[in-house]
Amino acid sequence: MRLYQTTTGPVLEAAERFYVAPTTDWDALLNQPDLYSTLRRFVQETAPDESARRAVETGLLAPIGSQEVWAAGVTYLRSRDARIEESQQAAGDSGGSAFYDRVYDADRPELFFKATANRVVGPGGTVRIRPDSSWNVPEPELTLFINRTGQIVGYTCGNDMSSRSIEGENPLYLPQAKTYDGSAAIGPCLLLSPEPISPETQIYLGIVRADKTVFSASIAISQMKRSHDELASWLFRSCSFSTGCYLMTGTGIVPPNEFTLQTGDVVSITIDGIGTLTNGVG
């Protein structure tokens, strides 16, 4: 099943049929006990509604209410290597390269705050590049929805926009490289499943400039070093989330060092079973 946030409220899709969700309160909806089974019973007892389909087609929003968005770093080998490269390149080796090598092998993962809901962009919206950064990339990431009790109940596509020149200059600048208006996008929906997402699930990234594809790549989430449950467990150790939270799980797709996003580019992130999140760059 897929759950969408629209301008008229939450919409549920099951077996290519669309239903107006049982409540307009997104936060309460996502935190119902045994969410998948509850909504499965709902669609079995409820008639499809064409107005719900039209809402998805014409008024799609980011699938988020009051939740925070967090992110995990250096969870793929390629990401570790990229962080080392940017540290060495951006400032003649700021001394930060060793940190990324160590965290990849450490017991404790890198977790950081990414965005409040008002800074999150939805499908068709515009993600931003910082004017004070000279090297900017999208980071396509499988994103978990974790409910208030710490259970992973859904999955969506995420774009963790990153200012590599800022982060590479000094690891302490990470918040400025990662957290700013329009620095995150999620969508197009929340995939709800009674089982964990398959490790063979592929993530695809495409970047189009002036109607020409300038970069594309894909990776399986099985290439992640850490499990989703592990990341969720660490995040909830000393943090509580009254309406749940989103957790971006890291990227294994990194454009070459000579590449940087430009205003007007279009970024598309597709994850098997979830759909495609497309955003312009401003």
C-alpha cells in the first residue's frame, strides 16, 4: 500500500485503487498501532473514491506532517570514499578525511539532524543549492518512516542535498552543508509494508540539464553497511519523537568530483516499489 499527502488530505492507494484516508490528521494516522493491518482492513471495508485519485494527480505534497527529518552518513563504501575525497580536495585536506574512514567502521553510526517539516520539499517542488557553496550534489536515499514507538512502518524516496565544498572545508561545518531551506525533499508517497523492504531494491538517480541527462547511476540498498533497524535503534536511544520521524539512510551514489548542480537542473530519484521523486534545482 502507498500513502500520499495531498492538498485535500491523506490518500491511500491499494491494488491501483484510491481511497480517502480514515482521518485527515496525518500525524495521528501514521502513529496508529499496527498501521499496515489497520489500513488493510479499512480498504477491504471501504469503496474506492475517484476524488482521491484526482487529489494524487493534481495536489501531491511531501508525505510529512510535523515530523523531523534526520539522516545517516557514511553508510555505503562509496559515501565514505567521497567524504574523504571532498575533505582532501575542498581545502587541501582539512584533516577531516580520517574522521569519515573511522566512522564507517565504528560501532556508532553518524546521525545528524537534517530538516524540520517546513524546510522539506515535496514532489515537483524546488530544492536549493546554497549561494555560498561552489560544489553541490543531490544524495538519493531510501528514507524510513519510524513511528513514535521506534518501529519502522514505511519507506519513501529522499534527497539529502549537500554542499560538498562547505563540508569538505571542515567537518564541523556539516550543519551548514546539510541544513538550510530547501535542503531536503521526500516523496512521492510512503510505502507501507508488513515486511522489511527487499535488500535487492534499487535506487536510481538521474540529473537532467537543458533536456540532456548529465548523470545517472543506480545501487542496491543491500550495499549498505548498516541495517535499517540498527540506524533506527541508535536514533531513538536518547531522542523521542512524539509524532515519529523520518530517517534518510545514506547514499551510495556520488557524482564525479568535477560535477556540481546548477540552477535549472532536474533531479529524479526512483526507488523500486515506491515511485519517483522529481525536483527542480533553484
